[in-house]
Amino acid sequence: MKTNLKNLSLLLILFFLIISKSNSAENEGNSLLWKISGNGLEQESYLFGTIHLICQDQFKMDDRILNALGKSKKIALEIDMSDQNMMMEMQRLSVNADFKNIKDEFDPKQIEAVDEFLKNKYGTGLDQLGVLKPFVLSTMIITKLLPCEEISSYEMFFLQKSQEGNTPMTGLETIEDQVKIFDNIPLKTQLDDIGDLVMDESSIKEFDTLVSAYLDEDIDLLYELITKNEMFKNHGDMLLADRNKKWIPLIEDLVKEQTTFIAVGSGHLASETGVIQLLRDAGYEVEPVK
């Protein structure tokens, strides 16, 4: 199990956008990159919406983003990917308390389908992997549902740029903060979500549509797609709005100090409780970079 956890650590970090794409109440326009200015700032900063899991051949990086990165003196992600202790902490938080196996918590049909999927894709089933927390199992399944072998990550790209340019990196929250969110969501809700991923043949089509909306930078369509998810309907504030509100004071401190490139899941950008509107409410100008 220790080896499996090491291999999964990065994928777990990349999971959180899958459940937090967009929550838009008004049309913000098609853009993932936004400029933050005004309200007494001496320099501009940038806000970018990511997708954490995407096929390598769909990964795009244009001059707008590269120019914004080049101007920035610090990079801020949801989690500080440069933290050497992060992977170890992720491994610790990935298993159920007392290594409890949750296999029998699934409905009978779900057990059969999920167990078969994991055995086919990973060579081992719920007898071993059932000690992992549900969000870990979701990550493993989603990764194998992607129609490609090579997966890219915007977060890893930004980490690489940080290292190449000796640009300091920081995080808006910790791995523990993110894991606590799922600890507060009922187990049955999470297991039903896992069952749907494996048993509903439309899952991969829905994700393809989601990726297409992301590549089109269509925040409003992302909202329409993600709000179909039952977990999101019942726990959307916990997954998005509450986190956005906690981030604003941290973002304000960063942009006041120096030009900062802030990259978070694209779902955190839009809506009346999204980062864009909350920054505007605080007096900043936030404009799309086309």
C-alpha cells in the first residue's frame, strides 16, 4: 500500500478541480486569464483558472499566460507544490482512520462494478484499495477514464516555471484543508459518486464535454455542466464559496506586495461568490485578458 500511495500522491493533488469547475451566475465572458488592478495597487497581478487533469495533447499554453508569468514575482496555487513535505502529508491523509476498509459500505452492484474496474486498471481491487479514502478512489478512476495515456497538469507546469525562474511559490490552503472538505461530506454521497463514475457510461462523455468547455474558456458552460453533479448541489458552498471567501484576504496581501500569478481551479473564478466578483466587491478591477 505504501508504494501505491507514493504513486498516487500527485494525482490526489490534481483531483480537486474535478469537483470544482465553475459556479457562474452571470456571463463573465470567455477567458481563463484575468488581470487584477486598481484599489491602490502599484502593480498588476493575474488570476488564472486551471484544470488539474487533462490529456497531454489537449494541454495549451499561449502567450497571454506566458507573458503574465514572466511579469510575476510570485506564483500562488491552491496548494504550495514546492513544499517538500506535501507529498508525505498527502500519503498520510489518503487512508481511512485505522485503515478501515470501506468495501462493504458500497451497494452490492457498486461493489462488483468498482472492484472489477480497479482490478482491470490497477491489478488489485477493493480488498486492498478499500482502505483508501473515497476521493482517492475517485481520482484513480477518473484518471483511467481519460481517453489518453499521457496526462498533463497546469500546476506541474507552473511549478516547473517557478523552479526555472527561481520565482517563489506559495499556497492559498493546505492539503489538510482540502481533505477535511471530503471528510465532512457523507460517505454514502461519495460512494454513490464513485459508483456513478464506473457504472454510468455517460461519465467519459460528460468529462469530454467539460474539457471542451475549458478549452473554449467558457465559464458559463462549465457551470451548467458541473451543477448536474449531486455532490455539488448539496455541498457546493463547502467545495467552492467558503474557500473563495477564505482566499480573498490572502490574495489581497499577495497582490499588494508584488505582481503575483494566482492559479486556482477554474470553478473558483465565476459567480457572485467567485474570486472574480469577491475581488471586485473589495474594490479591485478584474478584467479578462484576451
